[in-house]
Amino acid sequence: MPGMASRLLRSRNLRPYLAAIPILVAVVAIDRGEGRVLTLGSAFSVLQQFATVGPTALAVGLTMIAGEFDLSVAGMTSFAGCVAVLCGAQDPLLGILAASAMGLCVGAAQGKLTVGLGLSSVAVTLGGLLTLAGAGYVLTGNATLGYPRMDVALSVNAKLLGLLTLRSLIALGIFLAAGLTLAYTRIGRDLVATGSDRQAARVAGVRTGAIVTGVFAISGLIVATSGALISYSIAAASPAALANTLVPAVAAAIIGGVSLGGGRGAPLGIAGGVLLLSLLRTGMSAVGVPPFAQDLATGLVLFAVALADSDNLEKRLFAWRRLGARTTTDLGVEAGE
């Protein structure tokens, strides 16, 4: 049993789910039996936050697994929402298709630039972020666009089974599709190989250029579709309304076990990271904790994850344990003498 517990704690994919338990216990303790945390409303709020941050975290996480980084997701979410609202006034499906196609093309273009010119993905996607933000201001005239189809907004936000909505159901479906693809297809294996050692992957026959271009295209598609659905759900869009999703998305991916160096991570872990942050924020909001304290708690969780992933820390702890055991033995020998 101790060995199994140790393996569970060391599993980066399962770690956020295990970490959620003490966080939930702590929030319930702060609640002091007032019943503000363990409610269907809180569970619904967690899943709604998951639907908002989850797809962006998955998109960023997939590019990180490939050894790259997509900063453009913050601008993509807002711009896609503007495209969807403008194109979907008569037909909401047309708006979603237009936004998704835009995200796919922009993501693929960023991937092509990164691979074809040998550029840093951070520089390319930072340019993409600024370009999309500027295009959003031009497209909307620097104004908030109202979406006239309230029936669509109500449908997107309608509760399913008391906990889910169309947005959260689609987000869960995207994670499931990504998880199955990475676990059971060659594309998933090639993605991990590309992020682990690109030169070795090329020697092994992996088309690393196509993998990088493809993962940026998929990232753009996922984020743009999510941005369109979010704008429909609030019946409005603006160039900067959804630009604050990047930081929690990156935090969730890191908490979920994705390595900044590439080659490590899985959608299961990313989903756990998103759920952990959603649970933390929903629970703390329910008991009246101010937003700055929620940010502080998120930072502490990230710091704890960084410590847990530190190889040097593990080596030092092992050395200290050996030193302590040796000291205890020496004291025992001296006492015997």
C-alpha cells in the first residue's frame, strides 16, 4: 500500500485530483457548516469555469507537450467571439464555423512560420496575439457587440442534468477526444516524441514539422470554438472581453503535469489542473474570500507544484534522509559504547 500511495503521489496526471481533496476539506472547514460550498450550485459553477478555461488550457498544453508555446490564445478567444457574433446573427452555426475556420487557419499559419523559418514559437505567437487584438479593435470599432439571439444564449446556458450546459459538455468532449488521440494513436506518440527530442524523432521517421504545424492548427481551432461559445453564452463580444484566460490556462496546464521543456503531459492531467483551480476559486468565492487572496492561493499551489517537480529537491531530501539515518546510527553506536 505505501508503494501504491507513493506512485499515485508521483503521477503527474493524477496529482491534481489528489490535491483537490485537501483543498476541498480546507474550504469546507472555512465554511464552518454554513452549507455554501457543498451545493449543486457550486458544482455547476466549477463546471462552468472548466468550460471557460479548460479548452484554452488544453490548447496551450498540447503546444507545450510539443515543445512549443502558444501565447496567441488570449487574443484568439476574444477575436473568435467577435467573428462568431458578427457572422452568426442569422445562423449561430455559421458564426461558430466562421470562428473555428479562422482559428484553424491562423493556428496553422503560426505553426508554418515557426517550422518553416525556424522561429521561436513565443515570438511568433506573441505577434499573433497582438495582431488578433488589433484586428479585433478594427473589426468591432473598439466597441462591445451585442448578440441579438437571446434564444441561442439561453440554449447555450441551459442546464443539462442539473450540472452541465452545452458549453461544459462540449469542453468535456474535446478533452475526451484529445485524451484518446494522445493515448491510442500514432499522432499522440509522435507529438510526445517531437517534444521530447526533436532530432531523435526526425531520425525515427517522425514528421516533426507537420506535427508542430498541426498542433498549432488544433490549438487555434479549439480556442476559437470555445471563444465563439463563450460569446454566445453572454450574448456579447468585445476585443478584450476574454483576454484574461491565458494565465489560468497556463497555470492549469503546469499543475496538470505538462512540462515547460516539452515531451510530458496528458489531457487527463490538464483537465485535473483546470478542475483544481476551478474548485479552488469557486470554493473561496463561496465563503467570501476576496479575489486577491484567490490569486495568492493559486500562486501557492503553483509554487508547491514547482517544488514537487524539482529533481534537485528530491535529491536533497534523499541526501538529508541518508544523513539523518547515518547520524542516528552513529549516536546509537556511541551510546552503546
